[in-house]
Amino acid sequence: MTLKIKQKIPLNIKKIGINGEGVGNFKGMTVFVPGALKGESVYAEIINVEPNYATAKVLKINKKSPHRVIPVCDIYKQCGGCQIMHLAYPQQLKFKQDLLKQALQKFKPDGYESYEVRQTIGMKKPEHYRAKLQFQTRLLGEKVRAGLFAENSHRLVEIKQCYVQDETTQAVINEITELLTMHRIPIYNERQFDGIRTVMVRRSRKTGDVQLIFISSISVELTHLIKSLTEKFPEIKTVAINIHSKKTSEIYGETTEILWGDRAILEGVLDYSFELSPRAFYQLNPEQTEILYREAVKAMGATLEDDLIDAYSGTGTIGRAFLGKVRSIRGMDVIAEAIADAKVNVPDGIYEVGTAETVIPKWLADGYQPTALIVDPPRTGLDAKLLETIVAAKPEKMVYVSCNVSTLARDLVRLSEVYAVKYIQSVDMFPHTARTEAVVKLVRK
Ligand code: SAH
């Protein structure tokens, strides 16, 4: 049975898939329908056909899900930053727990049928939770605009107001676009111009302090702009510039320089404060990070006899949560600025710049024997070489903090050869998006 583009079909939606889209089956063929919900019957038009699946758009919903809600955001459809805002929040949490189960079912790590996948811990008020924005800047007509690129394109969707973004960071970027226009600062464009490509704005939950980075293909003169901006927003403590001249889709180039203000701002989580420099990664949802870290500490069950590795450490905030609970702490990250922060944030910790897959084998070769390991990798998951190292060294206790259910389930296939998966706790770090975060407790078999 082959489906054709423009063909119109009735479809029952069986589940919500990994990108938040409805998934149905038409005569043996899997059909993805963005915007449709589990339990709905839709009339849809095929817009793309691949060998194993097709994609369709909803023409009409014949039977509506009782959990369908009207999205609170005006640009929800064009923006693409959120994918499941049309699903009631309690159901979003169930969906995220279900995504973990779907991924386990697909990769089948050892004993997966009996893993305890715990209910997702959600937010009381799932609004304005994103403490950091990274908006693209483009000149449209006479005005500089900032926002996100629509999916798979370089077409800017301007964002002047956002339901999930911290309101101060939004006000700051709105002012920045005005000032960039007014001061006629050069703005980047793939084909023609050099100038500012992206702006990062982040606000500390603890102090309210704001830091920002202009990411530009060339060096630009920002003195007057910075003066007006910091007068209007006294909470801005750091303004930096990152030069990124390559034509890649990476957000940042290699060098970051502070143009104005302090090296780092102070942020806090659990009962401690820590330094955060503009270029370092830190969790996007500081409120839920409290819960994530608390769950990570609980899952580890560390004692004062443990020697802990905090891999993919960022600024060492996870390691810091174990201070006083373990004998020693080591960690690593590829971002030098993050490691500079980690060295301040984790007294007596040993933090190094480098990849987990090179630094950990080096430590082991030097005779260091960790008894506890926590990993918090980016969406790509663990490197194959690192998996081999872990399986060979087998620290007794391990916690895997994951932001991608697919790479998590894939990595568990190898890890479950030597570790038993005690439970998986999902935590909602990104309400209204299809993204999930999970803490996995592993114990050596
Ligand atoms: N644990 C930190 C950061 C987690 S995000 C926190 O809770 O905030 C993932 C981190 O992994 C980022 O800081 C990124 O710079 C780092 N990273 C990416 N690839 C890496 C690799 N191969 N080895 C070590 N760190 C890496």
C-alpha cells in the first residue's frame, strides 16, 4: 500500500510520538500528524512520503481528545519552540513518562519490561520557566528583529512575548533589538552581511542578575548601546561578545570576551550559591533543577566512603550538591569557562577541561578508582568509548541524568550488561515541549 502526496485519509491517532506529533497507522503505514492527539480521529492530507512512514497535516478533527486545550500562545504554530501546548498539562506529564517507555520498548535494554518508570514530576506553574534565551537576530526591512528560526529553515519567527520565557530576559531582548536598530549595529545575514548573529540573555533565579552575550561574525562597536541598555536594566551585570565567523549552524564561536561588567553572576540551587560565567552551560529551568538535583542525590545514595565523578559537569553544580556527602569529587567538561566556574564552586574538587571519553580513561590509567559516577551528557548521550570504559571500570553506584530518551535507552543497552536499572524518575524541565529529562538509578549487578 503506497500513500501519495495530497492524498486525503481518515486516521485514528494511537499515540504521541517523540517530537510531540500524533501517530497513526494507515493500512500498515505509520503516519505522523503534527498537532493531533492520542485518541483523536482526524481527516488528514499526506504532505510527505518516505519508504517507512508518511507525514500528514490535519484538515479536520472528527473526534477531539478530551485533553485538547487552546494554546495560550499566539505564535505557537509558526514558532515551533513548543510542540505540545495543545495538550492539557497533566497529560503532558503522562506523555513524557510514556515516551520513556516507548524508547525502552524500542531499544530493549536488559530487563526493560520490569523497569520502574516513575510518574513525571511537573511544575506547579508551568510558565515563564526558561531562564535563558538564545535568539537569532536579523534585519527585516529597516528593523532588527529577534526570535527563533522556523523548523528546518533560516526563516526568522520574531518573538516579542513568550509564555515559557523568563519575562525579564524577554524585556531585555526586546530593548536590545530597538537599540541595535537605533545604533545601526551591523547584523548578520548568511549571504550578504557580517555582524550580530545571535544574542544570549540569561537571568539568575537567585539574585535576578542578568548576563548577556552578543554572538557576532565580526567585532562590533557596542559602547553606546551597552550604556543605554545597562541604564535601563541595572540588573545586567555582564555583557560579553563571542566572535563566530564560520558559516556553521553552531551557535557559538571559540572566543568569548567580557566587554562590560563582571566575569560571572551568582546563581543558586538547593542550599548553595555558585558562579556562572556567560559561556558556561547551566540548566534552562532553574526551578525544576532543584528537583532534578535532589533526585540525582537521592538516586546515588552516596556515603562518605565514595569517590565521585561528576561527568559533563558544566559549572560543577551537580558535584557541588554532593559536597560533604562523599569523600572526593572530580569532574570534567569541554567548556573551559565552565571548568573555571567549577573550580570555584566545588572547593577541593578536581575539575579538568576535556571530554569525558578522554579524561576518565586517563584518570583510571593513573590508578584513580571511582566508586560513584554521575553522567549528565548533552542530547547525543554517551560516547561509545566512554561506555566501554564505564562497563570495564564499573563504579559500584551510577546515576544517569538524561535529556534525551532515545540516546538514554540506547546507552542502557550496554550499561544494563553490568548494572541493574533500579528506577527511572522523569522530571519535567521543559513544559509544553516534547522534551523530557530523566534520572536513572543504576546499581552494579
Ligand atoms: N551538569 C551540568 C551541565 C549538563 S549539560 C548542569 O547540570 O548544569 C551537558 C554538559 O556537557 C555541557 O556543559 C557541555 O559543555 C558538556 N559536554 C558536551 N560534550 C562533552 C563531552 N564529550 N565530555 C564532557 N563534557 C561534555
